[in-house]
Amino acid sequence: MRAIDELTEVDDPAWPELQAALAGSPVPARVLPADRAEGRRCLLQLQVTARSVLGALVLNTGGLVLDHGWVRVFGGGPAADGGLPSLGRVNRFPAAFDPAWHPATGLVVGHDAVGGVFTLNGYDPAAAGRPGVPGQMTYFAPDTLEWEALDMGHSAWVSWLLSSGPEALYAGLRWPGWRAEAAELALSQGITVYPFLWSEEAQADPSATTRRAVPMREVLGIAAEFAGRLGPGDPGFLGAV
């Protein structure tokens, strides 16, 4: 086990490079203010250093709001005053550091506005019903209700989000006016779409769907319910919001 100072006091922190990437990104990016104490708590439980992009995010930000609010990347909180919950809260970290604890099905690191979930695979993704290998990013897709391997690690995923990633991932899924709808959401909200995104009707013409803003937990709950009922099965833990 490494003490918190060993994790934070490093010679080559990732934060300056990440700041430059955010400033130069073609994707609209908002950096939320961090809660230093919560960031340190998350970092200690994760046992990653500030050299990593994951460590830089939890220590220096309250999360990232990308692409007009369509994608949210979790950091060090807090959720107060309209912010995002911390990575620790989303993943139900123990209140006090527990060296034996780890996220059994992977670490939820981001959500999108329509119920997509970005997770970093744990030690045994196959046992959790997830594709890919340990340390690889996966995505629970709301238009298929299945987990998909993204073939990249966490730092590459953040770089991908700050480049052309969202545009490629959501091609054919978003509707005219999605930017304005996403921008109007509170960070505790997502968008329900009817007919559902996994339906033939929605995939044929997303602009013909009916949409409304609801609590994010409701968006995730609907996706999980239908994945268990109609899809490949229970998707497992999608994050506590």
C-alpha cells in the first residue's frame, strides 16, 4: 500500500499535459472544480499516482463535461452546487480506505447523456460478463444494450474523447438539436428517448423520437431493465448517481 503523499508528490504529474490537451481540444470541454479532500480520498483508494491521467482527474478536477454536456467524465467531485459526483461516490468506494476493496465489475469512469456507460475493466472482465482484457475501456451502448470493448486504456480514452471520439461513437445516434438539449441538462440529468434507442424506429430516424430530461439514475435504470428483459442479460453495475 502506498501512502497518499507517495501518490500525489510525483516528479512528472499528468495534469499539465492534460490541461494543454483540454485547452487545445476541438471538443467543447468544461473542467469542474475539484474537492481536494475527496480527490485525495479517491486517489488513495485507487492506489494510482498523479502521473496517470486517472490520478490527475481525481486530484485536480471535479470531473469533465464534454461535447456540450453529452459526455461526463468523473473526477474528484463534489456533486454539490450542480456538479458531478466523485469517482468514489459513483463507484461506492468504502468510506475509509480498504486495501482489500476493489470494484468487482470494473471502474465506472464516465456516462453519456443517453445512458451510455464507460467502464475501465478490472482484473477479470470475463467473470463480470465484460469483453476485452484487464485495464481496457468498455462501453455499455444504449442503442444495443450490450458492452463493447473500446480497445484502449483510460488515458487513450480521454485523448480519444478530446479528439474525434464522440463524433465517431455517436454517428447515426444523435438528432438535429442534440447540442442544445444536452447543454440544457443539469449534471444530475440525462435524456430518455422514445421509441427507445435500441428500437428499429429510433435507429431509422433519431429526429422522429420524443425526448425529455429526467434524473440520470432513471435513464440508467431503464437501460438496465430492458437489457435484462430483452437484451443479452443484466449489464451489472452502471454507476451510482
